[in-house]
Amino acid sequence: MNTEPVHEDLCPLCGQPLTPTPSVVVRSNVPYPTRTDYLPHCDSCTSDPFNAQKWYDAMNARDES
């Protein structure tokens, strides 16, 4: 898997580079993935239960602006 940062983005909480993680979209009655998206992800923040919700909220706020 490619571990390069997503467009050189940094995590809004810890400042570490974000890594792309695949998100597969599969339509019904299709035997193969319809689309594979790569979403930004921070392993250190999402693995910490205290920061995980803050991280998801920060990423949602970033996408809405």
C-alpha cells in the first residue's frame, strides 16, 4: 500500500502526515468493486480512543469548509 502523504496534508491534531487508506464502494449485484477511493487517515490519532472522535470531527469540519 502506498504510504505517501495525501497531497502533503498534515493531521489537524498531531501534525503527522496523513496516509491514504482505501475505501471500496461496491454496488449491489456486481461481483467487483465499483470504485476505490483513498481517504486521508492518521494512524496515531485514530488508534487513540480519546482523540479518535476529535480527529473525525476535525476531518469532517475540514471537508465542509
